[in-house]
Amino acid sequence: TWTYGSPELPGAREKIKKSSKVANPGCYATAIALGIAPATKIADVSDVVVVAASGTTGAGRSARINLIASEVMGSLTSYKFGGVHQHTPEIEEAITRATGMKTAISFTPILAPMPRGILATVTMKLNSVISSEEANDIYLAAYKDEEFVKVLPLGQMPQTSSVLGSNFVQLQVAVDSHTNRLVVSVAIDNLVKGAAGQAIQNANLMCGFDETMGLNFDGLGV
């Protein structure tokens, strides 16, 4: 048997425990799916807009002129602009598997002048008028028992430097009352929670080990 997903997505943990194969989500998919999942109760996830910045390690290990430090530092640039990013179907499938709800994502990735980390901004139209405090409470309730997902106090923003080298996720939510949209900010390390760390987390679950084994450390930025 096989399954897919971050353990923190609804229903994913028990499926992972029972599976012999797990498709480990990538970095963009992890950050964006964790940012969307709790909102299915309060927002229209059929139309989600995402802008996310990633460090150069998100492009892999191949040597490319446009990814060397002298080319990247001091500049931001979008890529895969105006088209479907290869991770868009993966994110949409993750949300559908976890919540049973269909979603469509408009995704613009940005190459950031840093080696590692992802900062994603996710926006969705709310189904009713709620406050930022109420939205924050919904996310706190969704992730209250999660070791690696931290919903920050209102006003405190996620930072890639705070999760550098760790398996942790930082989240913040707010309501844009002018447009009645939910805004979610998510920070992860693309090489740990967005790659190898989450793979270890899933392997721990599959093998019956403590889920946090080998992962419960603060990382490099603390």
C-alpha cells in the first residue's frame, strides 16, 4: 500500500503508519498545503492564490550560471511565471486527499537571494466575515498537537532564518478586511521539512518509531 502527504495534514498520519510506500511531498507542496488545510472550514479553497519565495537550493544541485551567488545576491526574480508550476497538481492533490475538497491554485514562485528556505504567502476568499483573532484560533486548534508546526502569536511573522536547518514550520494568519480574504504566511527550510527531514518523519511513522526521532532540534538559525 502507498500514500502521500505531510503527517500534519488531516488523516495523513494514520495512513502513513499503515503504508509500505510514501510519496514524500516537496518543499513548495509542504509549505502551501499546510497553509491551506485548516482554511477549508472558513474559506473558498477552490480559488487559492500563492506567491512563494525559495532559496537557490530549491533548484537542485546542478551547476547553473543563473543560480551562482554573484548572479542571485541582491536580486529577486519570478520564474514559471503565468503558467502551471510542476508542483501545482501535487499541492491540489494533497488538499483533496486530506480534506475531500477540490482546489485550484494560482502559484507564482520567486527565486530569493539566499541558499535555503521558503516563505509562502497564501490567500483565499473567506466564506463569511471573521476576525484575524478567530482565524488564528482556527489554525491554533488545527495544529495544537503538532510538534513541528508552530502557529505564532498574532503580530509575530514567520522567518526563514528561524527554521533554518530544522524540521519546524512557522505559520501566521490574518484577515484582510478590505477584501475579506484570509492571508497565511508560512516559513520552512526547503531542505529539511521540505525534503529530507519530512522523509525521516514519515519513515519514523512507517517503522513504528517516535515520529520526532532525529528531528527534534532547533536548527541552525537559533
